[in-house]
Amino acid sequence: MKRTYQKLVRDKIPKIIESKGEKPVTKILNDNEYRDSLFTKANEELNEVKTAESLDETKKELADLLEVIRAMAEQKGFSLSEIIEEADRKAEQRGRFSKRIFLIGVE
């Protein structure tokens, strides 16, 4: 094998590889493998957001992370809009993170 990846990829990646004259070696994951791979992919994308060196790269990596979140939601039977609605409810009740408050403790 020319290269080994061992990771979850977007649905069109095998066709993109084929269009370059290469042969992708793939398998379809079962539910447990898919769930675990989504967590691994989320960590990978989160790290890529953290290490992005430009605003454009950051935007692209955040979009990748959002796509993983969408897949996680759908795997559990939710739509992304349902997750966003829940986030908005929580923001209304508990606030967002925009004020950058860091809780040290409670006395």
C-alpha cells in the first residue's frame, strides 16, 4: 500500500482518490466503529482548529469540526438544527462563553 490512513473520511474522498488514478482501500464501519471513529475525528479536527495558522484555515477547520458534529448528531437520531436549538436554549438559560469567564472556585 502506498499510504495508510486508518481514519474516517468524508463520503466523496474515495471517488476523489479514484479520479487521481489511485485505488482507495475502504470498509464500511459498524455502529460502534463509526461512533468511535467520530470521536477520534472530532479530536483530530479540534486539534487542527487549535493549530490553524490563518483565519481562513481556522474557518475551514471549524467547518470540518461542524461536519463531524453533524454526523455525531445524525448517528444519535438528531438533526444539526435540533442541536443548534438546544445550544440556543442552553445559552438563554446559562449564557454563552463570550465574556471569557474562568471559574477558579467557590468559597
